[in-house]
Amino acid sequence: MKKSVKILALLLALCMLASMAACGSKQETPAAPANNGSSTETKTETKTETKPEAKPAADLHCAVDAETVVVCTADETPSVTCRDHNAVAGGYVNHLTYETLLALDRALAPQPCLAESYTYEEQADGSVLWTFNLRHGVKYHNGAEMKAEDVVASLEEAKVMPKVATYAQSFNNVTAKDDYTVTMTTDGPSASLLYDLCSNGNSICPADLIKSGHDFNVEPIGTGPYKMTEWKISESLTFVAHEDYLRGAPQIKTVIWKIIPEGSARTIALQAHEVDYVIELDSNDMKLVEDDPNLTLMNIDGLSHNWLTINNEVKPFDNKLVRKAMNAAINKEDVVTVALNGAGIVAPGQTPYGQLGFDGTGYDHYDVELAKKYAAESGVDMSTISFDIICSDDTKRRAAQVVQDNLTSLFGMNITLSSMDLATYLSETAAGNFEGFIGGYTSSDMMSFLKGVYHSSNINASNKTRTNDPQLDAMIEKALATVDNAAREEVLKECSRYLNELCCQIPLYQKATLSAHNANLQGCFTGASGRFWVEEWYWE
Amino acid sequence: MWKYILKRIIALIPVIVGVTLIVYFIMSLAPGDPATTILGDQATPEAIAQLREEMGLNDPIIIQYARYMLHLARGDMGTSYKTKKPVSIEVFSRFPATAKLSVMAITFSTILAIPLGMLAAVKQNSFFDGASMIFALLGISMPIFWFGVLEQLLFSLKLGWLPSSGNDYWYSIILPAIALGFHNIASVARITRSSMLEVIRQDYIRTARSKGVPYGTVIRRHALRNALIPTVTVLGIQIGALLAGSTLTETVFAWPGMGRFMITSISGRDIPSVLGCIIIFTLCFSVVNLIVDLAYGFIDPRIKGQY
Amino acid sequence: MAKKKQTETVVMTANGEQVIKKQNLALETWRRLAKNWSAMVGLAIVIVLVLCAVFADVLYDYDTQVIKQNISNRLQAPSGEHPMGTDEVGRDVLARIVHGSRISLEIGLAANVFSLTVGGILGAIAGFYGHRVDNIIMRIMDVFLAIPGTLLAICIMAALGSSIFNLIIALAVSGTPGYARIVRGAVLPVRDMEYVEAARAIGCTNKRIIFKHVIPNSLAPVIVQATMHTATTILTIAGLSFLGLGISPPTPEWGSMLSAGRAYIRGYAYLTTFPGLTIMITILAFNLLGDGLRDALDPRLR
Amino acid sequence: MNEEIKNTKDLELDIKNLVVEYRTPGGVTQALNGLDLEIEKGKTLGLVGETGAGKTTTGLSILQLIPDPPGVIVDGSIKLAGEDVMLKSEKEMEKIRGQQVSMIFQDPMTSLNPVMPVEDQIAEVIEMHELGEDGKPISHSAAILKAKEMLELVGIPGDRGTEFPHQFSGGMKQRVVIAIALACNPKLLIADEPTTALDVTIQAQVLEMMKGLREKYGTSMLMITHDLGIVAEICDTVSVIYAGRVIEHGTLEDVFDFTRHPYTEGLFNSLPDLDHRENRLKPIKGLMPDPTNLPKGCAFCPRCDYAMEICKTEKPPRVYRNDEHYVECFLYNEQNIKEGGLLGR
């Protein structure tokens, strides 16, 4: 026994030595002084010229060096192409390598990106012709210049790729007028076109590569600020700066994109300075990060709107008053506390708060008396209701437990919870084989939210309450056809109020986007959509 | 001996067919449509239909299975639903990591378990016997994901000795290998102990002692090798448990292996990938057990002649 | 001739002793077990667990103390009132652990009984009839054995969805081939023993021979396996919970408590420590008991 | 009265009042119950008795290899060439085992390590005890050479030494065991039923060989057996053991021709008489007493045709017929023992 303890100690000691040695070698990686502009004056002719670089890196406590950021995320992207996945994890890496004609700005409004400007005019047949003027001199990672034919090829490919085709429905007849002008048409005025063009699925790639069957999953070539150099499956992706990037070469020259599935392991890695930036911080670790002077926490109100979804086709949930009674009976504050550990807000309406067109008027908040009143009016004996809530992850399970407790103690409803894995949950809920579940929808604009969640055409897919309300459908379609922002906002607000009254489902919370990074990493902005801009980061 | 190996390899074929059959049908009958799963919460019905068609999910399951097996017979494990890469690439790019982890874990547990089991047997019913068995059992008693997190907290965060996750340095493997190996100490130590207990009662041990050989030497020279035979068997069987354990360990330590891939494939209903993993797991398990059977020959001359 | 005669006397003598011993096999086993302090510790813990399970309702009321939430009281550190603290929705952890023993033991027992029945019968048939039957059954079992048990359970749980019943099925299916193998292994030597030959000679049916002779003689390894497998089962449940395939809340199952608590491991370590220790001690106890039983029942070490 | 004579004897082995118990949770087994045994230098003693009488325990006691636990030597002394082995340390015992005393075990099938070539097993004992020509411990190759010689000596071609035990027949394995036992020319050889597990023809060969070797090296021998034929063949003196005690002892002639104890008589009657095959065998009735619960008086009395009341309650005293020959039985006193047996022998 004693011997084995000694051996173990020795082994550990060896490891320590080795790790120290490795750290040393890490710092020796030759690094150009870059734009930090600091401490370059100590440069000498000796072999130790890299030393001045090593020092700041040590001070920064960065994982690798002052030109590298190690980003860590929960899920590996299924693909590094832009059109062969629709995963959030894939979206993150797409933002590094690809760009789109338009891009959402920090306030989630579409702004020109690869397109310099655009115009539109209504045609005689009622359709609308859009003209996009492309930027000149935009270079791909392979050195080629972006031309209009690339846009045509990219958008046409998007239309046939099932995983992104949803975002390629609004436009038709994409044509290249000249090398720097692209036109396309929409069936009537379309507000969604601009948002659709911001989607990763509509990223622009070189036409010749698309035609020759280039494997973008091995070598993703776009115009984005970084190009991928290595993909160690299940482990990490490495990106290096695209020196010809249209907005100038990024300061961070290397981005290592690590995959760590476990939340606690991500926080540990961050605290141990193995990584510099954690995209999905576990809400339980929020306080730890806050209390750590070496780390910065970013807690951004998110767009993910989450609810207790109830199947409106199932009795007695077809009764609006029953739904309203349940809505008023649930203590959402408790849900936020328990499910999110406070990292989020109570949803103040049936539509996502913070987006153009939100209106909370007519929405009932937690109110036991009101709940009892609705219950009495409904004519349904609430204590006879029994149903099952499907939850597919820990957060949802925690939320569901509060819901279960509230409804049981107030009305004596009989509620069971069932855990399902994501696949089962998605299929079962889409097919309507459920009574209730904890679900959500994330979208960066109100229109796609409303269309996805409530339009009758999405029954058996994303309209899981199975709401089939012609009046609502009409309002949503009207909003989609309203290009003018102010006018559209009015339609959307009306829609929000209508939904608050209809109460198809029971909003619970809007999850915050939590991320954390080394306090010395600067320029980190995270938008409400969870989007961030690595090309703006730098060490200080 | 080559004939024997060949026979064993041929015997593998029905096992592989059986395994794929079972898993294919379990996965296909599972609720959860691969297309819906890939497209997620916000998919439109048209997109789902389009993807299902593309993935060939509209045929009857039997047809799908037959098609899969025909491809497999030609050595083609199909294409991952999720990543659209060939499953063989997906699996074999992760296999080395899992193999490395398993070998390290087995090595770690064997190095600790065999002396532990030996000493416990020699000092049967003593305090040391009980204590060492309890120590060995600790590993099997702690849920691996809990033990893993505790390891990370201690060695990575508190002491800063070892990286908490990933596979960046050669020593990244230490923590996951300990977590995984610790789990197997008990089985190996236990079987070593009980076979040792049996061996030290054998007549030839008495013969050796009657020659005047010191007890310690008797144990090392005569008892150990004989006691190793059942231990090696257990090591072979442990590979199965180890591969299963690797799914959890790999998740906790972000180890880029097959176990983690299999879990995500199961939850993504990525049937070709799941089958690919299962086939590799089965092959590994069978090949390791074949090696174990061959190893008997080297340990025990009596068995050598039987191949 | 002389030699033979004497050898026979000797055998009789030896048998005489064995006969006496056989009558007291249970007692003898118990005596040997009682000598093994670690096995006794294991047994004591198992007894405590069983008592917990039986008297759980007396100790804590299920509806008001085990599943009833009290958000204002959430994440309380251990204190006199809540010796193991409260969880993320303010439930008493101790109360849940006590009631959890019921779930864990129930599942462990049910899964084992199922595996044992199916696996035992299959193994006995295979071992007893031999040849073709044996070949067919054991090849099928080999297929199941080739899939690591946990992985099989994961697949089954994904397919069936999570409920206690499905969990039992998943664990039972993955445990069956192990039992089949053990029982077959125990039956094979018994099959050729003289008393079975004798039973056959006097016209006993095969079924009768299996139930009267073969099964009782396979008992020892099966008892050991059952004890050990219960431990494995509890551990597998914990692993499944970790992957989100465990038992749905608010059912107080240890594995799901540990798994749910791991999110809080940094700030509220007791949420994992207590369920974790409970699982650990339980598995330890079952293993100690199993090891002790194995030693006690092993005729070679007698 | 015999003390002086005894002291003048040159004893290789002298066991006095040896008491060995096996203490198990099931009870205390009285394996040896005050056993006395003497072997003169160069002589062979036959230790005869049924299985369970304590014969093997006697052999193991001499080597101090009683499995402990559960075996405990409670009382008595064991002297090898005058030195008490009970006082020796384990280290000293290691020097004695294999060199001064070696033992041949009952079952050659299990007595050899199955995973070690036989020459290594023979060489091991040589390496343990012998010095090479340079005075340092003998080299492995020299030991192997000697081992091959030993194999030749017991009638096995030396080049078969690299083979494993499973490649040998039972008789040859026993030869290997004997080669191991004799490799270092021990002063005392304990042979525990060396031929029981062998075919009759092989038995004779092995016995012949042992006899030859004994004469060649002048080794003393303790021949443990239940086969009276072997005793007649090879032994100088005989001790009959029953329930852990010598109940009759004498020279071969004393015991065979002047049998006194009813148990010894019984043993002889169990043998078939080839000259008078019409005579029925007369086996000893009953079984050995339970060693955990020995009768209070004479251990043999429950099976004895001549048992008297006193036999049940008191231990019989030792009665000498001559200097060597004695019995422990109430049937005899100093007078009638010399007058010929009650048993008609």
C-alpha cells in the first residue's frame, strides 16, 4: 500500500513537471507582436527574443498565448459547411468562416454585409424585384474574389438543401446582372427576405467550388474572418485569421474551438485557464464566475422564449379559460429561480420580450385569485385534470417540477413528468402525441417566431400547441408582407395582444445567454441572439 | 493455431449480424425520427419530408436493414445521418482515442489490482484483506461521472496538476484513465484474490515450500502465474464494461472517443453511426477475448496444445 | 483388490462427512459468512437499507416531505432540521434518500428477478439439454453479451422512453445473458453427476430433474451474482440518469438525485455528496456481501 | 526403563507427544493426539493407518508446513538429528526443507507446478541449497545440469526436462517428484503414500527405485502408507496410527508376526489372502470417529470387537512386549502381551 502511494505521488509529481515543461514550450511559440503594440522595444538579437512575448501571456493567464483564444462550447458542430446542418453549434463556427449578403447587427436588425446596398421595386405582376450591389474586392480564403455568380450558386444551393431550405423560400429567380450586381424576386412585399438572407444557410461560397463538388466539410471556404485549418473530431477545431478579411485582419490570430460537453467541466476548464472563453456557461456556475476576479461573466437577456406547451386539441385544454387558469396559477418567479438559477427573466407575454413587435398588454401574470376565478368560469373541475409533461433536459425537468407542484397544490391536478431524450421529444411533440411539455423557440425576429410557433401550416412541425386560428394566420401573413418597420411593428403588436388573450400556451421564462471569459480578453460583445464577433476580440 | 483463429473470426460473423439486427430494430422502433431530430424544434413539415426522403427513411424497416447489411457486407458502414460523412471515417477517427483510453485504464487498474488481490489472498481474512478489498470496491462503487468531476476539481482546479479535459497533451489521458480504470480495479483484484486463494491451497505450492523456497518467492514464482489465468479472463470480459464505461468518462472529460459519439448518435437517432460504433465495440470485445484465449497458451502450457 | 476395497471405505468416510455437512449447508455458510467481518458490515448495511425501504413511509411522508416543494427553502445547507440539506426546489435530501432506497431496491430486485428467471431458465435449458439447444441459446446470448450491458440499456431506454417499468425492462434485458451463462455453467457439471443420471434412470421427466436437482445445485453462484448484479443495476441507473435516460422527477431516485445535483457540485456540494455517498455505500455493501457469500459458498475454499 | 537404551540410539527423527489441532469455526479437530515417533539413522519407518488418522499431518509437522491457520501445534517436540525444529525460525526452516528433510507428496498429479518445466522445478531446490564450485550459490545453468542428472537417475531421459508436467504420465511425474525430493541428498525422506495414485506395475517400479536410492544415499525414511504390502517390502519398523496416536509400534517382524492391537489385526484381516481365496474378507466395521469429537476413552473402542467397559472411559496405557514393540490397549498387561495375542497370532 505504502509503496503504491509513493508510486502514485511520484507519477503525479512527474506529471506536474511535464505540465510545467509543456507550459514553457507553449510560450515559446513565435508570435508576432501584432497590434498590441506593447513591449516590442525589448527585442534583441539573441535567441531569447520570444521571451518578451511569453511574459504578457503569463500575465494574461491565457490558455495559449496572446494571439490565441481557446473557445469552449458544449456541442460539436455536425458540419462545418454552411448548408448541411441547422445546428446552433454549427452556426457559431459558420460565423467564423462564412459571411452572408446581409447580417444582423447588435440590435438584431439586418444590415449590409457582403452586399453594399440594396433596392427593391414592385413589378407589374405584384412580385417585388430586389437588387443587391456587392462589395468589391472581397477575398475568399483561397484568394479568389467574390463575384455575383457566387451569390447565385450559393442561394440556389440553399434552396435544395433540406436543412436550410426553410430560409431559402422567400426569394426566387436569383440572377447575376453583372459581376457585382445580383437580383432576385419575392412574391409580393416580403419582410422576411432580409432576415432570411442573414441566415447561415445563405452564406456565400465560391461558385466554382460548389459546382466542382468541393467538400466544404473538409475545407470550408468563405469570406469570413477566419479560415479553418484543422478539425480534430470530437475534440477541437482550429481557425487562423483570414489576413485579407474585408474589415481587416483580426487581432486574434488563432482560435481554438474546443468541445467540452459537461457544464461543470467547462467552468473548471475556464477557471483552470485551460480555455479563455466559454460560450454556454452553466447557470449553476454563474456565481462562481462572478466571484472570480480573473473572469468576466456576460449575462445577456436572451431571445429564447420557453413555455409549458399544452396540446390545444386535447380536452380540456381546448378550453381557453382552463389554459388561462393554469397560466395564472404558475409562479414563474419560482420557475426562473429553480430552472435557471436566476439566469433569465419571467416571460412577460406570449411573444418574446425584447423583439420588435412585443406587447404585454392583456397578459395575465401569476395571480392565485385570478387563477381560481378563471377555473370557476371555465366550468371544468380542475382537480379531475390529469396530464403528462415531457421534459428533455435538466433545466426543463426543474421547471416542470415547479409547474407540477403549483398546479397540484392549487387545483389538485394530477400531473406526471416524463423524461424523454431530445429525439423522442421532438418527434412526439411534432406529431401531437402529447398533452404537455416544456418547450421553447429561439428566433431573432418576431415574424419567424410567430410563423413557426402559431401558423397553422406548421402544425405537425413547430406549431406544437396545434393552434389553428385563421384570424391569427392572417395577421402573421400580413406582418410578413409588411416591409416597413413601423407598420410591421403595429401588426406584430396586435398579434402579440391577440395571443395574450388566446393564451395557447403558458410562457415560463426567457433564458439569458450566459457566457464567460478571461477578464483580460477584451472586445467581447454578445448579442441577444447569442451571436458574438471573435474578429473584434483582443488581449489586454 | 491459425486454424483456430480463423474459426473464431468466422464465428464472429453471426454475432455481428445478430448485434446489428438487435440494435437496428431497437433504434428504428424507437420513437424519435432522425429527420425531425436533425432539423430540430423549428423545422417545417416540408423540410422534414424532404430530409426523410433524402435519408431513405420512407422504406420499410426490413428493406432499410437489408440495404444496410448489403452495404456492410461490402465493407461499407454507410453515411452518418447527422454529419453526412462516411460512418467508417467518423468511427475510425475516434477509435484510437477510445482504444488508448481503454488500454491506459486497463493498465492502471491491472497494475494496482493484481498486487492488491495477491496480498489480500496471502493475508486472507486479515485487516489488510478487508481494507484492500474495500479500497478496490470504492472504484466500482462510485458512479463514474461523479468520481470524474471530483477528480477534475481536485487535480485540475485545486492543485492545477493536470488538464481537466480534452486530449491536448500526452498527460491529458491520466485523469480519464484513472476514472475509468479505478472502476475496474475491483473486478480484477477480486478475481486475482479468489484464484490466488485457490492456488495457494494447491499441492504444488506445498511442494515448492517443502523444497525450502521462501514463501514470498513461492507466491511470485509459483502461485502468481497460475492465479493469472482467471484474471486474464476477467480482463477480457472487463473490456466490455470498459467500453461501456468509456461513454460516461469520455463525456465528463471531453475525451474525443467513440463512446461519446455513440451517445450523441443514439440521442440523435443517427442509426448508421450507432451501428458503426456497436460493430466496432463488438469487434474489439471479440478480438480482445480472442487474444485473451491465445494468451492462456503463453501462461498455461497445458492449453497451448489444444489450439 | 485390497486397495480398491480400502479406497472405498475411505470414500465412504469422506462422504460421511460431506453428508453431515450438506444438511447444515445453510448454517455452515452462515458461520463462514459471520467470520468475515467485511461481509458482515455489508450485510448490516443492506439490512439497514431494507429497513429504510420498508419503513420509509413511517419516517417521512411521501407527499408532504419527499416530493412537496418549498422554493423559499431551497438549497439550504445541512442543519439540524435538514440533516442533509435541501435540494434545488427545497425538498429535504435525507427524506428523499430514505425513500430513494425503496426505488433503488425495487428496481434492483425486479430487474434481477426478471433476468434471473429468463436467464436462469434459458441457461438451465441450454446446459441441461446440451448440443443443438445449447448452441442456439448460447449463441443468442453471446450476441447480447457482445453488446456492453450499459450500452444496450441506453439503446433500450432511448427506444422505450423513461419510466420505472421501462428501466426495469432495460436493466433486465441487459442482465439476462449474464445469468444464462452462469446458470448454464453451473448446470453443465451437475448434469453429468450420478444422482441426475439416477433420477433419469427411475424415469423422472426432464422438467422435474431441472427443478428438483439442477436448479438447487446452481443456487450458490446465482446468489452471488444476484447480490453483485443488484449493485451493478444501481450503478447503471445512475449512469442512465447522467445521460438523461433515468427516472423522471419528482421520484426520489438516487441516481437522478446525484445526476441532477451535479450541476450544483461547486456551490452546493452536499447535493451530490449525500446521494453519491449513499450509492457508494450501497454498492460497496452489496459487493462486500457478495464477495463474502462467494467465499462462504465456494466449496474449494471450505 | 527404556530411557537409557533410547538415548544410545542414533535418531534421525524423534517426535515426542506431538499434539496438533485444526481450529476451524466448525470445531477443533484433534489431528494428532500425543504422537510419538522415532527413526534411526538410515532406517525406514512405516507409518500405517487409515485416511484421516493424522499421517500427513505428521509429515507436515516435521517440515513445519502445517497450514496455519487453521493448524496449530499445541504440544510436543520434533527433533531432527537432535535439534528441535519447533525452536527454529522460518529462515532456518527454509534451509532444512529440501536439504535435510524432504517430502514426497501423495498425489504426483497435483504436486508439480503445471506451468513450469520440470527441470526448473528440480533445479529450484538445488539452487536453494547448493553452492557452486566457486562457493557462491550455484548458477542456474549448473542447477539445470544437475536437474537433468537427477532425471536420469530416476529413469527419465534428461532432455525431457524442458517439458511440462502435463506431458508426463502419472508414474513419471512421481519420479520427478522423487527427483526433487532427493536432489539435495536429504538425511530424512518423508514419503507420503508415494504410490497410492499409481498403477500397480508402476508402484512396484517406483518402490524399487526408492529402495535403491535409499540404499545408495543412506537416507532415513518415513514411509507413510495404508498399504501393508509396501510396509512389508520396504520398512524396518512400523508404527500403526489411529486417530492421531500410535497404537502399536514395533519392528516389521513384531508388528506383522506378533500383532497385538485389535485395529492392526483388523488391517491385516482386510487384506485378501491369495492362498486362501475362499476366506471372506473381514473389514473393520464402522467408520473413523469424528475427529472433532473423539471418544473419551480408547478412540478405537466403538469399532472394536473386544471392547470392554473400561475402554469407553479411560485411555489405554502403553504396554511393551519388548524394547521396541508396544501397544496401547486394555487387553494387555505386561504378562499376557508376551504370551501371544488374544487375537490368535
